[in-house]
Amino acid sequence: MKLIILDRDGVINQDFDDYIKSEAEWEAIPGSLEAIGKLCHYGYRVVVVTNQAGLSRGVMTIEDLIGIHQKMHAELAKHRGTIEAIFFCPHAPDEDCECRKPKPGLLREVSNRLRTPLDSAILVGDKLSDLEAAAAANCKSVLVKTGYGRRHVEAGEIPGHVPVYANLSEFVDALLTD
């Protein structure tokens, strides 16, 4: 099975330091929705794994999160793309849960629910925590420079074995030409 796991904020949509709290704030990164549409066209299963500490911090509700995801699905449908499932961690970092990236809990849940090993999947993220979660779950990873990715690259924090792309669209184009 061809599985692509995407972080949400900073990979699919613009990210803010104080969270995406409503569907009005959700804005796709140029080319990201088209890239997901291409993945779907070429037979990839696409899922999202995302930390959403804004829930436990009270800056958004589960209804807000559902609205954000409904908007994302609707916008993506315009590009003939689908996200099969969205896995999210509602906890703040100090809650020390197993599902918050960089821990691999969300990725293990993807593997369990989809009944597939992660060793052939690719996680696309924009943060070190995404890369660390992928490594802990025996999943391949790539970094995109959108979101926080550029800061990590400029600081020299990306392990040499992790491929780096300008954005999701560039990654998908490279993947599909290999």
C-alpha cells in the first residue's frame, strides 16, 4: 500500500504561532491541495496526523476543529483529493501523552487502524517533532520548508538523511517522477 502521512499546519495550510482556531483562519498553502489531489490520482492513501494543543488550552473547541477539517475536505474536493483519516492529539505538551508528536502514538494508531506497517509510508512534516515521531515509528520522513521547516533548515537542525523540499507540491512532483 502506498501511504502518505501529512502533518497539517505548515504542510497543508498556513500556520500561526497562536494556532489555527477557526475555519476562517484556515488557508491552504499554495499548491498543497493540488499536490494531495495528485497523490490520490496516483493511488496513494493520504492521512493527516496533527498536534492540536489548542483544544486542551481552551483556545478552540472540538466543534471548531471539526469546522476547520470540513473546510479542508471541501477545498480539497475541488482538486479531486481526499484525506482518508485525520488523527489528532488534543493534549498540551506538558500533559506527557503518547499521542503528541514527537512521540509515535499517532503514527502507531494510523498503522493499527489502517492495518499497515509504517516502514514503507512517508511522513511529510515541517517540524523536528514530525521527523522524530517518524523515526520512532520506523517511518520514512521528509521535511518541507513551509511552516517551521525553513527555520529548522537555516539552523542546521535537519539530519542529513532527511530529504528537504520547498513545499508539499515539490515533494509530490519528485515522488511521482521517481
